[in-house]
Amino acid sequence: MASGFASKWSKVGRQLLGGVGNNFSGLLSTSHEITCGNPLFQMRTVLKVVDNSGAKKVMCIQALKGKKGARLGDTIVASVKEAHPNGKVKKGKVVYGVVVRAAMQRGRCDGSEVKFDDNAVVLVDKQGQPIGTRVFGPVPHELRKKKHVKILTLAEHIA
């Protein structure tokens, strides 16, 4: 049922963007939607990993900045819940990650809003350098303000 809901909104988003191809169906952007607040990732939130580090899903343990939770571009501490058998990261390992996609809308300075179909992170080391060598799917340009330029250079598409 949830996948039908997401696919319906993906079609709406593609129509609003003027028929962008299926590669960028995770991006929904319009200035006519109602803002529901800033997205927060709290403890025990399960997030998709969108790099080739070997992890598939992670669970948020703690947001490093802010007491309420992590927003787009913030660093979190997470535990790997699912992983590929031959990846760099194994199941059960505690890792750092940068939030690159959020399902809840986020307002931009120009008045538009950005929204994605899923919640996703890119795994990084303690210095903030990505563990993987590729980043899949769209990544918002707000990461530049948060000093994650390396993630933007590895990304397929910057939204």
C-alpha cells in the first residue's frame, strides 16, 4: 500500500517537473505544497544507504548536532542493519552517515520546496570523507552549505 502511494506521488512530481525521466523520480519539487516543518531523523529511524560502501539499510542511533534530531545535511551515528556480503561495511558495525534525502518537505530560500520519496544517507568516516566511491540518485544542493562538497562531486544528479 505504501509503494502505491509513493508511485502516485512520483508521477505527480514528474508532471510538475515537466516530465523528467525515471532516473530522477525520487525528486518532487513544487512551490504550491504546504510545508509540514523540517524533517527530523530521530533514534531508531531506518534509512536507506545510497552509496556503494556495502551497507543497504542503517538505523539511526544519534544525531550529532541538535538535540531533537538530524536534518538534511546533518551527520548521524547509525548501526548497519542490512549489508552486502562482500562490501566494505559489515552488518552490526557502528558508522557515521550524512543525511542526503528526506521524505518530508524542506523549504528553500527562493520559496520552493524539495521532497524525496525516501530517507537516505551516505556513509562517511570520522573526518567526513565518504566511504563509498559512488552516490546513487539525486542529492540536494543544500549539502554545499554544510561542507559536504565531496558527496556532491560523487553524486549522479544534484537537485
